Amino acid sequence: IDNNLKLSALNEQLQQNLIKIEDNSLIRVSTAQELIEEASKMKELTPLYEPYFYEDECSILFADTNVGKSILSVQIADEISRKGYQVLYLDFEMSLRQFASRCRNENGEVYKFHENFMRGSINLNSLAECGNSNYEDELIANIENRIEVFQPQVVIIDNLTYLCIQSESGTEAGQLMRKLMEIKNRYKISMLVISHTPKRNPCEAITENSLAGSKRIANFADSMFAIGRSAINDDIRYIKQIKSRSGEIVH
């Protein structure tokens, strides 16, 4: 009888352990098999800009000054918008005149963007009213508001330095990336963040350590890629994959 009671108590305890409590716990626990079965029902990852940037990812593009980060990021936004995605390109780098001047060919013909391509920039009138003490928090809050209002599927932020003056500080950059990741996950969007490299030796290979605020930022990124100048010819650029959680590193 005692053995039966013990077995009954053990069975009850095991059953209790299997009960899933749906609450707001920070850590979700499931068996590995449950996760595999759940993952099998998910759709395949869709490349937004293959092989560098996939749907539902937070990706980082970085390069030195005047290498072509903004030009490439606009081209990426343009390509993604033509695939049917609503893209919000937050341009904190170029003025309207600078942006428009890069969208004409040598004959003065203006490039025709897809209607899915939206561009956001800083409202200078509102900027004057924002004190230095709360500037970064105000900007993050405005980014979230623009996402709520315009409901993009892909957000491209050019660039991280404008959001965080201390972006070369690992601690400050890490805190900012955490806030951006919270926004990405809350609205279930894909996000590409443009950043820069601090002063580096151009003869050395580009790695994740070349990124300003490197380790703290890299930890949040699903993928990273960079633009470099060719040592053969200063007019030649190359793109290098630094990190990829969704696929093989090809380039």
C-alpha cells in the first residue's frame, strides 16, 4: 500500500510539472521536442536582401565614413519595397537636397521609387524644442510612434550614431540596441541598423571588432555585414558578411 501511495504521489507530481502556466514570466520553458514541433509549423525565413538580411531579423550594416553606407541602405530599402513590403527608411544622415541629388542620373532624370518606400527625417522645428537631457529617449519614442502610425514591415535606421552620441561606448550602444530590439519584437518587424567603424587600419581585415561599440551591439544582431574599400583601387567597394544566424556566410 505504501508503495502504491508513493507511486501515486510521484505520478501526481510529474503531472503537475507538465502543466504549462501561461503567465507573464520573463523566461519561457518548454521541452526541446515541443520547440521542434512548434518551429516546424513556422514559415521558412524569407530573404529580404539575400544573403545579408532576412525577414524578422535585426541586422547591422557598418562601414567607415564616405564608403557608401547610405547609398547601399537606400538601394536595399528600394529592393525590399519592390517585393511588396512596406519599408520605413529613417534617414538621420542626409538632408532632403542630398537625398534627392543621389536619385538622379547623369541626364538629370529622377529615379522612380515604389510607393511602399517611405522616408522619415528629423523635423528641425521639433528638434529645437527637445532638450539635450531627453533627446535620445524622445527620438526612440518618436521612432516607435512612427511605426505605430505607418505600420511598416521593415524599418531601416540610418544611422546609430544619430540615436546615440556615445555609440562608441559599449555600454551606451548596448542599451540603445536593447531598446531597438524591444521595439522590433513588440511590432514584429524586420530591422536594419546602419552604423560606422571608428578609426581603423584599412590594411586589416574587417571583423565584428571593427564596429563601434562592437561586442555589445553584435550580441543583439542576427546578422552583420560591412562595406570596405578595395586595397587595389580606392573607387572599388566590397561587401563582407560578418555574422549570420539564418544561413551560411557566403561572402
